[in-house]
Amino acid sequence: MQVYLNGQYVDDSEARVSIDDRGFLFADGVYEVVHIYGQRPFEWDRHMARLERSLAGIGLEAVNVQELAAVRDRLLAQLEHPEASLYIQITRGTQRRSHAPPPPGVLKPTVLMWVRPVDPIAPETVRRGVKAITVPDDRWAKVWIKTIGLLPNVLAKGRALERGAFDAIFVRDGMVTEATSANVFRVKDGVIFTAPVTNYILPGITRAVVIEMARGAGYSVVEEPFSAELLYDADEVFLTGTLTEVLPVTEVDGRAIGTEAGPVALHLLDLLHRRALGA
Ligand SMILES: Cc1ncc(COP(=O)(O)O)c(C=O)c1O
């Protein structure tokens, strides 16, 4: 499939980035992932607003994200699959290796975009739920920037897989922050809880949409810090994310949370699908 790289559309096998790219050398860049449902990008405007915030967070305001919509449409035109993920990565650009970022405007940022098919999460996986472990949140203090520097997330995900779990849930100072590529919710006595937006979580687009939909459906949603112990005691735990959607978690650190997906998570997943598919 064709990808977009710095103004050109090229076959993905042909696309090349310099060894001097600051993204390659320093993870000096940011990204977004947008879920495409039947050619329709889900919550495009919110993703672009977050991309702008991430770019501002690393001092790369010069990139005009409005121009990415035309690239998106051209990439989508070649898509035949009903579902896809659209990836956008912007790095500070290419320069002989030096920690010092040059003043704004000196480098031409590297802009990469692609669309690749994804398959829906198997209904059986959703019904059974997944296992998670908790791990110390040893990431930096600007997690709100969607940086391509994801090594702590990669290592935590690897640790989860080694232990036979699907994902790792980060815990900072005793409080749950988020998972390696998703936000974390718990349900107790019909009330939905999730960590508040601070610099220590990525403000998930799906998180925001799920909170809105849940409130619209009459649930009360509380955004306040909670401990890992409260996960063990929850009636339901679920993850939210662009490709994760609403994914029930039925085991945390070896402790069972229910026996299968809970009704609140399934209800919210249904609402999400309806919204995404325009039903
Ligand atoms: C660390 C982290 N938290 C949360 C999320 C969920 O965000 P969104 O719903 O915008 O995909 C992601 C998504 O990649 C993530 O990487």
C-alpha cells in the first residue's frame, strides 16, 4: 500500500527515512492513531486537536495539521478493508546528531502517514475479557504528550506478555494511571471510575467519548485517583483506546474480576460501535 512521506506518496516497501532523523535518534517526535470504520475516521477533529497539543508540547507548532485531512482522504481512497488504523508520525526532522534542537523553522519536520487494515477484536476475546498485571509507572512526567518515545510502554507490555497477560496497568504512587496503550476504568456498584486527566496520563480520545456516552446513558462517572487494590475489588474493569475500543479485563494480578465481560463494559462498547458506524 502507498504511504505518505514528506509530501510524496510511495509504496510502503520503498519509503525511507534518514539515519539522521531525530525521531530515529532521539524519539524526538509525536504521533496519533485514528480508527477508520468503513472509510470514516472516528473523532478526527479531536485527534487533530490532541496532535496540535502534542506538537506544541515539543515546540513543533510549525506543522499545519489541517493539511493532513487531504492526505488522509487520498490514503483512504486505496483502502478496501472495512476497518483500518490511520497512523500519523511527525518528527522534528533530519540533522547531524546533536541533542540541541535547532530553533523552530530551521528543520523540515518528517511527516509520515499510513492507513493499514485492522480486524475487529474477536467477540470471544471481548466476552471472555483479558488479563492484566500491574507494574510501576516509571515513565516521565509529560505522559500527556503523545510522544513516539514509548520504551517504558513497550517494556511493560513485554512483561505482561511474559506473564501470560494481555496488558500492563501502570501504578504511580499507589494510584492507577493507565495501561500501555489504553486508559483504565473500573465499575463499582454501577458507578464508573477512571483516573483524572493530569500530566501522568494520556488524555485518551476514547476515554473522553466513553465518559460522554456513559453520562448520556445515565451512569455516573467519577474522575478521581484510585488504588490498584480498588481494581481487585471492582465489579468490572475495562480498557479504552482507539484500537482497543472498550475491552473488558477479567483478571488483574491473578485476581478474578467477575467471570466474563461485565454489562457496563458491553453496553459502552455497543454505544461506541453505534457511534462509530453511525447506527
Ligand atoms: C498510553 C496511552 N494511554 C491511553 C491511550 C488511549 O488513547 P486513545 O483513546 O486516544 O487511543 C493510548 C493510545 O494509544 C496510549 O498510548
